[in-house]
Amino acid sequence: MQPALQTAWLTRVRDHMAARSTDMAESVARVDVARYTDPARLAAEQALFRRTPLALSFASKLAQPGDYVTHDLAGLPILLLRDAGGELQAFLNVCRHRGAKLVWERGGCGKRTLTCPYHAWSYDLTGKLRGIPHEAGFAGLDRAQHNLVRLPVAEAFGLVFVLPEPSDDYDFSGFLAGVKDDLDSFGLGSHVLYDEREIGLRCNWKVVIEGGLETYHVQHAHKRTIAPMFADNVAVADRLEPHARLYFTKRNAAELGDDLSGRNVRDYGNPLYYIFPNLIILVQPDHATVMTVFPQGADACIVQGGALIPQPPATEKATTYWDKNVKIFWDALDEDFQMGQAIQAGFRAGANTHVTFGRFEQACAWFHDSLDKRLTP
């Protein structure tokens, strides 16, 4: 993170700690509970996912030629791979013959060709159609029109972003511009995946995202896990439309004095980056944790996540260290998940017609506003 921004953030935090205050919007915000239960709203959000860049894999899972990952949670079957020349590729995971799913495994390594399990049409790792059994039966076929459908793909911050909608030209740098400099400065591009998880939940996907966008709940919902480490409802928040940047302040920020030169924000709190629409990156003192949330129904979603650590653990001591760190993260998230499922049941009970976001829950209001602006293409 740029020194000037670090100093600005820590100045805001220091002043909030002294005044027992926090960043706040001018007013409260309200959203209709139907946003979390209406099938039509869900369909519009799922359509938005298909035309928005999504983080679909950790880059370290696709480090070597022949590495591949499949992803089906964004509403389309997607195949990611590293081709023989080292280039990252993304395709619709669909054979161009009869539309069968081309690669069925969740991921692996050592792929040299892609062969459809239905009729054995085969493709190279750049998506070119290479083999057609009994090719005489397809006389006149234009092979170039039957290559795999390519999707825009890019690496950033140790993650792989894909635009699920085919496009000849997409500017990922423009989409990520608001957060790129910060996240690049943390060195996450060279980090590797540790302890990947996938969790199904009985709640709307937006409830999970909202849990990461405010600190108001920490002292209450997390009193058995992380609450002792963090100040009570002290945060700074910046809107980077459509993304957001927050800083979850630790109790030791009370020690900050007038001279903030050389201070590192990672020592006094956790920077958190929300990347629209469904990605949260939590930056910790020596690593980062990542969570993506994919809607699977109005009352169902799947969370995928893991830790980005500087290098694979080489000793038992290192493994124990990282296991302990990621356990803290997932234990706290489990508390959020249980609360989120109870919230969804509350929505279905009909007790409330709307959700109210307090002035210090402004990032939740930003999240909904950004969604609303983009639901109609």
C-alpha cells in the first residue's frame, strides 16, 4: 500500500480511537427484504454474474502447463487451463460437436489434449479442434468454426479472473483499477493457495457478503473467536465504485501516536477489499484470505475460499503455523454463516419488510447500490 494512503488510513483510525467514533454515512439506508427472497431478483443477479468478471480460481492451481480447473457455480460450465506455451486460457467447458461437457474433473495437472467423453472429439490446450473420429462423416465441416469458445481471462492478486460472457476485447485493468495498486503492493501475485474450502449455505448470497462489510457485529457475533483482537465498531471505509476498501481496526491501534511515518497498516488492523460482485480479500499481517460467494437459489449459496500464503510450508512447524491461522479465519466465518442462515429464515418468516443499515454499515448500502446500478444491462 502506498505510504501516503497508509498514513491517511492510520490517521483516521488514530482519531477514531481517540474519539470513540468510526466512519459513517450521512444517513441510514433501507432495502426491501424481497431482494433476498424474490426469484426474479435472483435471476437478474445471476445474469449479472455472467457479464461481470469473477474470480474463479487461485493462480497457483494453474501454475504449470497442463494444469486445469473447472468451475460450474457461475451459471455456465467453465474450463481454465495453462497451455503448453505457458499462457492462461479460459473456455466454455462445452464440446462443439453436440454440446457435451468436455472436462468433468474439478481440476488436475498434466493435460496435453482435451477429449470429449461422448464422441471423442479432441482439442489442444489452445482450444483448437484437432481430432474427429470417423471424420468422413463430417465432410465440409469448417474446423475453425468448431474450436472451443474462448472467454476473457486474467491473473491478478494471486487469483484468476474470468468474464463468463464471450468477448473479443475486455479490459480487466479498467475493472480492477480501483483496487489494483493496493493489492499489488501486498505481493499477493506470488502467493500460493493453502487450505481451499467449499461450503454450502442455506441463505441468500448477499447476506454472506454483507457480513464482511461492517464491524458492527464483531464484538457480539464473534465474542468466542476474534472479538478480543478488534476495537469495537471502529473502521474506515472508502467507496471505490463498484468495489470498496475497509480497514478493520485492532485494539493495538490505540497505541498510535502523532508520528505515523513508517507505520504499517497490517500491524494495526486488517485491510479488507470487496471486489464486485462477490469477492472479499482480507489482508492479514503475513498473508491474505479469500472468499467468493455464488448464488445457487434465493435461499442457497456456495462459498469458496482459501488462504494466500507467501510459499508452501516446508516444515511441520510451518504447517502448524498456517493451520492455526486459517482456523481462526474459518472459525469466525462459521459464526457468520450460522447467523446468515438464521437471518434468511427470519426473512422468510415475514417479520420485517426491510433491512436497515446503520450509518456505520455504509459499505453494505454501497454494495446494494452498485448491484442496483448494474442489474439492467
